[in-house]
Amino acid sequence: MGLQEIELSFFENSVCFSCSLCHKHIVQNILLQISQSFKVYQFFALSQNIMLYNITNQLISKEGTFMKKIGLIGGMGPVSTIDYYQQLVTKFQQVHPNICPPIVIDSLDVFELLTLEETGNKQALLRVLLTSLNNLKNAGASLAALTANTPHMVFDELVSVSPLPLISIVDSTLAAIKKNKQTKIGLLGTKMTMELGFYQKRLQSADINLVTPSAEQIDTIHQIISKELEVGIVTTQSKQKLLEIIKKMSSKNNLDGIILGCTELPLILSQKDIAITVYDTVSIHVDDILNVALQE
């Protein structure tokens, strides 16, 4: 495939390479890699100082693999957004080596969102998320996902106004539990995720009994998430606190599994730490996002 076969999408006010020499080599390398792997659709104007924004919203590889561009509302928090990106790329390349999935991320301020969620300001939360979805659509995304559990407190309202198809982390997790035919599941997450009922509603509709921690345990979990994990702090002491809570919940309620219902929790907990089934919502969500993105 020659470079003449490639159509690129460029915009001003996007990623700028300030050094013209480095810029030249970067763009040449990008074009060379693309020319070897993809046919790219869409063309927009190119200024003299090239500013690369977006290659395509759909790619077809030399192997014939169709891929929709994935849009992520990220930053909720930053560390888990990195986890999403790495897992999307790694899992995709396990099936399609030498091809990278097209992904665009709109990174939000996790602390602004936590304030809106903790104060129950659903209308403001909706506005922030809808603005982000429009940004993703304008960047060429064909589908979108929220890289956090707690914002799903307004998921039903968001779906009705979203410019893009949305993939629910709650529905993805429910499907994984049903696949395992388990009926008694524990939930860890932020205080809002554990108390507002959006997980309970979906799981109860499938005759799955969802168990949440005690009020004191909920406060402990929320503090670990909001004050430590959201800013990338992982300690052995906090891990032991979480494991003790899970152990008590499991013993008291005879649990089949536990949902890590915050996308930061896999940073500190994993299946190897826990005897019952662990539902890592990041990994589960990523699998569903890729499945949808690969559907023609």
C-alpha cells in the first residue's frame, strides 16, 4: 500500500509538535506505519504546521479486521483510565497482533465528579458527561464507555440523550455473573455505588442477591478509594482492611463472588488475594467494549 492511498483526518487546535524537525520525523513515521497496516477513511484540511488530531473513526486492517473507534470518558480516576487503555490494546493484540485499536479519551477531573456524585447533583453530573460524549463524537468515536462505576448512577438518563451508543459496566458485570450461574454476590465500591441502588436494581432483576458491607465498612472502603486509590496510593495496610471486610462479608453471607465495583479497586485487589470469585469490572468492561467495537 502506498502513501497515496491514505486519507488522513487533521484539525487545528489539536496535538501540536513544537519542534519542526522532530515533528517531521514523527509524522513521517506515523504515515509509514499507517501505510503498512491500514486503509484510513476521512480527509480534512492540513495546515502548514501539521497538527495531528485524529486518523479515523473506523479502520480496516490489511488482515480485513473491522474496528470501530472507541471513545472513553476517562480521568475517573487517571490511574484506572491508564488500566483501561492498556487492557484494550493488550487484549486486542492478543487476537490481532501488529494492529492497535483506535481509541480516543476525554479525561475529566475526578475530584469535580466525586463532588457532584457525593452531593447528589445528578443534573450537573449529566451535563459534564454529556459534554464529554459530544467531545468523543466530534473526535470520531463510534461508541463510548465510562471508565468508572459511580457515574453509572445516571446511566439510564445519559443513554436517553447520548450521541453515541454506551456500554454499561453494570450490564457487563451482570452478564459475567449470570454466565457463572452465581446468585449471591457482594459489592465493594464508593459509598454512592454501594448505597444508591443502581447495581442492586440490575442484579435483582436477574434474581441475584446483592450484599453490601455495613455502614462502618462502607465508610472505610470509600475513604480508601477517594483518598488513596484515586491518586495512585496503594498501601498494604489498606489492602488488609479491604480483605478483612471481604472475608467477613463472605463468611456471614455465604457469598459466591465479590464485585470490585470501583475501577481503582483492581489496583489493590485481585483474584489471587480472595477465595471466592472476583468480578474485576475493568477487565469485564474492556472485554465487552472490544466485542462491540469489532461488530460490523
